[in-house]
Amino acid sequence: MTNLAELLKSPGASLECEDDFDAVNELARGRGWSDGLPVVPPTASRVERMLAYCDRPWNEPVARMAPRYGEATPLRLAANAVMAGCRPEYFPLLVAAVEAMCEEPFNLYGIQATTHLCAPLVIVNGPVAKELDINSGHNAFGPGWQANATIGRAIRLALVNIGGAIPALGDMSTFGAPSKYSYLAAENEEASPWEPLHVERGLPREASAVTVIGAECPHNVNDHESITAEGILTTLAGTLLAAGTNDVYYHAQPLIVMGPEHAKTVASGGMSKADAKRFLHEHAHLPMRRFSKENIERRLRVTWKERLGAAGLDAPVYMVQRPEDILIAVIGGAGKHSAVIRTFGATQAVTRALKLRDGKYAKSVADFRKK
Amino acid sequence: MCELRKRGLVTAVIVSEPFLKLGKTQARVFGVPELPLLLIPHPLGGLSLEQVEGRAGHAIPQVLQLIKEHAA
């Protein structure tokens, strides 16, 4: 068992501050430990309560977070979780999300330091989503739910305080995005006609998991009229079209967030997720002439040399390179809407199961509590 | 680049002004705070080929100076 009092004695692990909300916030802002909003003072007792849901040594890094490559120890993550307003039972999910986004294919360095406006989006699957009351329905990407708001915020604070994503220093985003405050939702598995995202990505249904995506904000897809799979998917494919997206230059994995009503229409025609992906891939392309002359010559003909190097201006430029690159999750409440979420491009989604230290899938966050 | 620098090769990173602080921080993170950063005018994207040559014109004398210093 780790002793917090001992850990806090090591240099830089803690500091004294007046026991006053405003004084703590003044100190945090002054040191740049902030997303701009007030934080909950990370006192030793609050941090210790957070760490009650951690089954590994509190000072052993679970990952190193780019671009500063700061060590994400449970202790540091817990301080950020407290600051963000997390309940202690949220902590295992925060650890899993941080581990996932520090895996090589995610390219956290690129996502943190780029001039693009992406942020890590976390989709939660499995029984833990319900246990923690993570919103997957109406306004799932919006405010109003403690778990969505504070776990997402804890991730951002860790990205800033441990990873060094400080605007104009480690985060070079030209203008950022509101999703950089918090960006987390659960899949609405009950309303989905298909297998959930984590099952599609190789995990058992009873596992709980996070999938991280280096994503833009959702772009709405309104279709109140279509009553067939082809109709809904045609509208979705049409919304994927964009000459200014990063995705067109990479083997990117955009996320299609299908509203439950749209998903039902698509599935009722007998379409599987794989069928829908094939349709979307096949129909989401622009003729090359829709791109600027400079982008054609300097980017498209170079990046996709084999296919577009000598092609005419009517050649199709695919928004997604392969059907299987498209991610689909069913999220949201009632309404004839879906959303397209484009990405940073130079990033791959990473799915990570909530596992205990012995490698077993966690059935509940209570499994992480120290015995 | 930092690994090459550690092996004693002539090494530098070319940066435009808004990225200077990021470059310095990264050099420090990777253990070579003395890594030379060659400054060129911003931006580097959205330039005509002539303008790209102009940027190279800014960088080349700095590269030559670096090589001379290394040889000395």
C-alpha cells in the first residue's frame, strides 16, 4: 500500500497554501495550472479519497504525456481529477483514457502541439458507463452531467498540467475549440441496433472500455425526410464532403455519430455497420477540381501519388481511404439527427479496456478499491 | 533530431517565430537544451515557390555558420 503522506514529502510533490478557495485558485492560475475556470482545491485528503479507486502504486507513471512528456502518475492524475470536480469512482476511467491516448498510434504529441483544433474525444462503452451515469442520450456532448463534464475536464487539466499543453507554448492550435474544455460521452448501447463500438473493436461485450479519438467538434447532420437506409446514408456521406478537412490527406478515421432514430432506419433496411461503412466510403468523394490548384499539386497529387498523381480533375478524391477506417457509434436521444466528427488525420483511434492490475476486466469501478 | 545531436552530429531545427518557444521546450525535454534553432520568418505554409526559396535564404547562412563552428 502506498503512503500518501510519505509521497507528498518528496520535492515538488506538494505545497502549502492558505486554506481558502480563492487563495488556492489564485495560486493555480498564477502557476498556469488551469483551464481558465475555478478549480476544486486539491488538498491531500481529497486526493487520497480519489486514490481509493486506484489499484496500482500511486507514484508509478501510467504514461508520459506529450509534449512535455510529464509522468502521469496516479498521484498527479488524482490531483487533476480533484481540481476538475470528479467523484472518486470516476478515477479508473480517467487512468484508462490517459493510458489510451499515450499509446503511439494516437499521436498525442501531434494532437497536443498542432495548429489544428482537435482534442481527444473519449467514447465510453460497457457496464461502467451506466454505473457512473455517463450521459449517452440527449445532449451527451453538452453540459448537464457530472461524469461527462468532470472526467473530460480532468483529461484536459492533465493534458495541460502534466502534458504541457499550454496555449502558444505546447498547444499551438490556431484557435482551439470548446471541446478542449471537456469531450466525453458514452455510447447509447441500448438504443443501438448494432454491436457496440468496443465489441466491434475486439473486446467482449461485458468489458468496459474507452475509445480515444483525436477529433474535431461534432458537425450536425439533419435528415427529417429520409425513410430508407440509402436516404440517411446519402445525407451522411454528403456531410462528410469537405475540401478543407485534414482527413483527406491521411488514412484518417472519422467518427459517424448516428442518432438512435437514424441508426434504426439504417439497420431496419438490413444494413450492418460494415454495410453502412461501405456505402459511406463509396459515396463520400469530391471531384478533384473542387480543391484549390495549389492543394491539388502540392498535396493531393503527392500524398495519393498512385491514384491521383496523373489523374484528371474529375477523378474522385475520397474523404475516407477505406470503409473500415470509418468509426460508427450510436449516441444521443430522440431526433432525426446524426453528427460527423472529423479528426486530426494523423492519428488512429485507440480502444482500451478497464482492466485491473492482474489483467482481468473490471466488472465495476468498485473492483479498483483497495481491499 | 535530438538523438542525432546527442551523437555529436551537426544538427539544427528550423523554426518560424511562433514555434520558437515550443522548439526550446522540446529540446530541453529531450535532453539537448543547447540544440540550435534556426529562425526563419513565419509562415512556412501557403507560400509561393519563390517565397519558399526566400525562407531557405534565411536558413542557409545559419546552417553554414553552424557547420563552421562545428569544424572549428
